[in-house]
Amino acid sequence: MTTIVAQGTFDILHPGHVHYLQEAAGMGDELHVIVARRENVTHKDPPVLSNRQRRNMVAALDAVTEARVGHPEDFFVPIREIDPDVIALGYDQHHDEEKLAGALEEAGLDCRVKRASGRENVHDDELLSTGKIIDRICDERC
């Protein structure tokens, strides 16, 4: 059995998230998703939705075997618990594949890192970014 881990913020689920998780699920037999804790998101604005709500939304997707909120201090704790064969990165996630692979090796974790493809816009008005969704809401409703 091949176990895959995907991770992300998943604030305001959109078709880009679904594409990423479906593609990640296609890399193996089980897909475990680690949802970033709000307090650990430092590379962009913090999520609007709570940790619990984002985890519950991700867990509701058919492609996902299990979803959990990340560890408060150590990124590798859930990775060790899951013991994946592959960590699937989203096409635009900020992680450097080689650095992540090196950090996993240093931590004694034997798994590959693969990057998922991006989702093409199917419709001209389709928004594939939480930030763009929030911007549209603010432009049209604020």
C-alpha cells in the first residue's frame, strides 16, 4: 500500500484545492492531509477559517482518507505518525522540493517528494486562489 501526504492551509476550499488533493490521491492508495494550524501560517495572511473547520472541510472530500490539523510546533510529528511513501506538494506551494527532501532525510524519514500539477481554468471566471476569492468578495461586497 502506498501512503501519500498532502499538506496546506486550505482556507476557503476551491477547485484548485480539489485538483491538488485528487492528483495527490492518484499517487497512491491512501491520502492523508495535514491542515496547517492558523498560528503556524507565516508565509501569507493567516486563514480566515478555524483549524477545525478547515480540517472538517478537507476531510469531507472523497479523495481524502484522513485529515488532521498539524502539530503546533514540529512539522515532522504527523509525518512520522503517518509514515508516508510520498509527500505531494501543490504546484504553487512555497516549499522547495530539494530542501524538503533533504530535511526529511535528516529527520530519518524515507519518503519521496512529488509536486502536483496546476489546474487549468475551465471557465474564464473561475477563481483558483483563496486570496483572489477574498479579493473578489471585498471588491463586490465591501
